[in-house]
Amino acid sequence: MKTIFKSLCGVGVFLFISACSSNTPSAVVEKALDCTLAGDYKGYVDLMQLTDDEDPQAEEKARKDLAELIEKQVAKQSDKEKLVSYEILKEELSKTGTYARVTFKEVYKSGEENETSIYLVKDKEGQWEIMFWGTDRLMDE
């Protein structure tokens, strides 16, 4: 009986971990938007593919600079323009599975809602990264 219970618990833990995997396009976008809501712009930028540069120092500088730029831009926004919540609406993969588009609804403090999409690409290690520039044409690849 104990063996069956332990086996069922092991399977349950495995399924829970699989369901909570953060390596899906939607999970990456959720994490990025959660960073935005928390004011963690470095966390947001860390989820992006910024350069193809193999130089880690150049990559880190680019990330730091972009996070600072975003923070300055957000500081200029009025309270009504601040994002207060979001809802993931749809996740789509390209034909090859290399690219993804995640569509979500943004809700601002003013009550205004906006539907937008973020494009992602799978890196060499199979992790999803937010693309700085994305286009619908990627979905045909």
C-alpha cells in the first residue's frame, strides 16, 4: 500500500512540475508581464533576445541599457497609463515550432484595455525568448 501511495505521489509531483513548466511561450510572456507589473525591468529584459553577440559583456551592457531606458520611459507615464493587469488570450506556434506569438489583453489604470502580441523565438538550448522585433511573417516559417 505504501509503495502504491509513493508511486502515485511521485507521478503527481511529476505532473505538477510539468504543468508549471516555465518553458512555454505563454509562461515566458506571463513572467515578463509580471516583471513589468512589479517594476522589475531588468527581469523583463532578461527574458528578451537582444543580440546575436557572443560577447557576454556586450550582451549584459545592452540588457542594462535597455532596462534603464524602459524604466525612464515608464517614469514619464501618468498613473492612468500604468499597466495594472493582463490576460493571456492565445498562444500560437509557427509551422516549424521555432517561433511563437502570444496574444494578450492589457488593462491600464485608466480602465483602457488593449490587445497586443509578443513574438518569441526558441534559442539554441530550447528556451523561449522574447524577440525585440517580431512580425506575423515569422509564423509562416
